[in-house]
Amino acid sequence: MSSQAQALAPLPKVRGLAFIGFPLHAAHHPSDDRAHHLFDVKVPMLFLQGTRDELAELTLLAPLVKGLGARTTLELFEHANHAFHVPKRSGHTDAEVLDNLIRALARWIVAVTATA
């Protein structure tokens, strides 16, 4: 909802938007209709996304992020679902994934705030 508000009019002091598991579409109903407003967002955006997220098929999300241009970053978490859970066979734990997610978010925040 913050992205929709930001698309309508810049929100005071908002320097970027981070999406942790952006819900691009309903499960098993692929579409990018929910994302059209993102083209009107002018601040940097970060998408932290699991590669097994049933609410954001990568075949739709990756081209969308590319189309949004240089202000947008996509960080993928292999084998993670929408809740960033990974199966044991991935060789990683949920805690490791969340640690990596937090580190990626922190790096992005530092980069975004350093440019202002």
C-alpha cells in the first residue's frame, strides 16, 4: 500500500521502498497487474524475493524489475518461498536465509541513504 501512495504523490521523507516478498499476484494466478503503479514511483525500490514464491513468479517479476530501471534492485533467495522458508534439501536453514535477507536490506539502506 505504501507503494500505491508513493505512486500517487511522493510521501514526505521517503527515500526508498523495500518489498520483502512482493505479492505480485494471487497464488496460481500469474499476472503483473498489481505492479503497474510502480512505474510512477520515483524513489529507489528493493525487491527481496524467494525463487519459490508462489505470489511472484520470477518470469513476471524479473522483467518487471528490469523495466522499472536503474532505481530498482532485485535480490533473490534461492529455494525460498513467500515466507522465506527453504526446504532442508536446499542445504540452508530459514535462519541463514533471513540473516542474508537482513544483510541485503541493510546494504541497500546504507546505499540509498548515502546518496542523499
